[in-house]
Amino acid sequence: MFRFAFSSNGFRKYSLADSIAILADLGYEGIEIMADVPHAYPPHLTRGEIREIRQALDRHRLQISNINAFMLHAVGDTWHPSWIERDPLLRAKRVDHTLNCIDLAAKLGVRTISTEPGGPLDGMEFEEGSRIFLEGLLAVQERAREKGVKVLIEPEPGLLIENSKQFCTFFEKLDPEVFGLNFDVGHFYCVGEDPSDLVWELKDITHHFHLEDIASSRVHHHLMLGEGTMDLEAVLNTIHDSGYKGFVTVELYPYEDRPIETAKKALAYLQEWSHSHKNVA
């Protein structure tokens, strides 16, 4: 059975230490750590602070589901600097950030980090963006291999790689021992795909899930579980039936004004699904 985590990017108004304690008290088994301000931006972390993170996790018996290396507000915003900036110096910042996140994951004993799927094209041709993205990923490949950390690409609406077909075509150029998929359920739904079908199709290269609900408009805006129009029960059933044993992380960053209530409500939804699924099984 897979386990549930909550992403710390929904707790940006709380410290990481407080986020760990809160999520453990609520009953989560894992936390996805945002490798950005104000939580765990690698250049800001001392060895002592990394040790304190490990101690807090041990104290609260909480595991790290994934290191979220997507957002980069410390030097930009949610999407910038991206892998495909026209300015090579900006691209280098994304590469350096990813290298730092790989190192952080290794220090914390985490097997995966997630990253953006290239970034916004901003007028760039798809082929050029794909070429530049590949160059950037290859620049972090050996560090990831050396540290035993997988770099998971997360397709997202409006960015270079939006859907499963684009991802699979691009992924053919990558080493599956080093790279993989961060399967965001809502993102695939936004671009008109059926996440339940894709769970089976992509199960061999999926190493972590993000979970949220999406409105009937399919506009990319993360909603509380059960408040959109996705068939999340079917998705969760399929993830279970596929044999996945890792973490499914709830990602509800739009609710940062009420994260405790949000995390509690999301877990109640998931526990109800789990109870129902066991009864059916």
C-alpha cells in the first residue's frame, strides 16, 4: 500500500520544523520538503540545520516523500530561472539549484527530487526548448547517478512538456536509471488526459505522485480533494492496483492561508478512501 504525504509548499507561512510537527500530529506519514525559501533552500542551510531537519523527522517519525526542487523563489519565482532561459547565466542558476538539491537529498536520505519540465517557452520554439532542456539535464546526470538520487520531471500545463506524449518522447533521450516522472494527477487532467489510464501506461517510470483536484474547466488551479470534478477515487484505486509502494503527496499550495485545516481535511478524504477501498477489497 502506498503512503500519504503533504507538501511543505502549502506551509510557506510556517517554519519547516513547525510544518513537520503539524503534519505528523495530523497523521501523515510523510512530508515533501520544498527546497526553496522559507524552508530548505540549499545555499541557506548549514550542516547543523540539516542535522536538525533529520532529528525533527526522526522525533516525529515522519519520512520525506520527495525533495521539491521545482519552485525557485529564492532567486526568481515559481518557474524562473528555468531550464530553458535564453540567458545561459540564468539557465546555469537552475542547473546549480538542481545540483544543490541532489546533494541535499543525499544528505537527508531521500531518493528523489522533482523539477520543472523545461519551463515556460516564452516565444521559444519547442524544438529549441527541448534541446536546451536536455543539455541542462545532462549537466546534472552524473551527480544524480553518483548520489543515487533520481531527478523526476513533472509535466505541467503551459510549460515546455505538458502531456504524456511529449514526456514519453523526450524521456527516450534520458537514462531511466537517473531520471523519471513525478506524476502530477491534476496536471494531466488539465491537458485533457485520463490520469487513471496513464498510471498504468507510465507506472515503470513513475517514482512519486502529486495529488490535488481540478475544476471542470480544467484550468490549472489546485483544489481541495473532492471539490473539483476529477474522479480521484478511480485514480487512487488505479495507483493501488498498479502496485505502487511509494508516496502520494498532496500538493495544495494555494491554501497557504489555512494550511492546517487544508491538510487535515485532505487526510480525512484520503482516510475515507482507504477505508472504503479496504472494505471493497
